[in-house]
Amino acid sequence: MSPSAALGRVVAIYPGSFDPITSGHLDLIARGRRISDHLVVAVLENESKRALFSMEERVEMMREVMKPYPDVEVDSFKGLLVEYASTRGANVILRGIRAVSDYEYELQMALMNRRLRPEIETVFLMAGEAYSFVSSRLVKEVIALGGNIEGLVPKLVEERLKRRLQGETRK
Ligand code: PNS
């Protein structure tokens, strides 16, 4: 399909595991709101169960953190992202790029998604440079080892992480 028709109303899906939400994710959501008419943050329901927080917990934390942005919808999905996007009437998938190292994986996913659903565009946004090193994986590792992650995740997420990871190590 050649990309000729204008997108019109932009309904954007920002998908991710969000295990847990970081300040980098929040930065991207703030940017995503500016370029879409409706933004849906979609939390992946991982089948593998390897997430630290359950899907319900991740959705609940996201809803809490999104309270200042009532226009942003928080939802969950499982299965193929493009199928979910399609059922939601979305025409854009938003993804964040922190550094060149993100690009290869993101490009692969974007091209696969385009092959599956050519009408849905993936739009990459650059995360704020202050968050270019922040990832959910590193944040979990640092806090589990007693390091300070203040400012790298929302306050309520920091508290939940401490309870889950530092509480567990003290047992
Ligand atoms: O930010 P994350 O956690 O790396 O997000 C990855 C995500 C959720 C975007 C990706 O794993 C995904 O889209 N999963 C849904 C299954 C799917 O559609 N797979 C094919 C991707 S090309």
C-alpha cells in the first residue's frame, strides 16, 4: 500500500510492558498527547508471567499516575499489537527511542507491524535526554540492590518497588 491518504484524526496507541512505569515513559506520554487527538496507553498482558507486577497492578499504577491527564486512556491488551490497535480504531503506534541501541529492535517491530497492518503508522518519539539511560529493567536492578532511583520513576512506583523488592530481600 502506498501511503497516500492523510491520517485525519490521530488515535495513537502507546504500548509497552510498563513493568514498571518510568519517568521516561511519562515523558513520552506527555509528548504523545501533543501529537494525537486521542492517546491510549496499552499495557501488555504478558503470557510468560515473568513480569514483576501483574497486569492488574501495572494498569492500576498507570491509572494512578495518569490522573493529571484524564484525556489519556489506560487499557490492557494481549495478542498481536496491530490487531488490538485495529479494534481500537487506532492509526498510529507510538514508540520511544532513547538511543541508537533501541533503533534496531524498534525498526524490526515497526516493519513487521507495517507488514501486518500497512494502514497503521509507527511514530517514534525521542525520549527526553534526561531519561536516555532509564529503563524498567535497570530501575528494578538498582532498587533491589538498595540504590537510589528517586526521580527516575513516579513516587508511587518507587514506593511499590521498594515494598516488593527491598521487602523481599530482607525476608
Ligand atoms: O516497551 P516494551 O515492553 O518493550 O514493549 C514491547 C511491545 C509490547 C510493544 C511488544 O512486545 C508487542 O507489541 N507485543 C505484542 C505482541 C506482538 O504484537 N508482537 C509482534 C511485534 S512485531
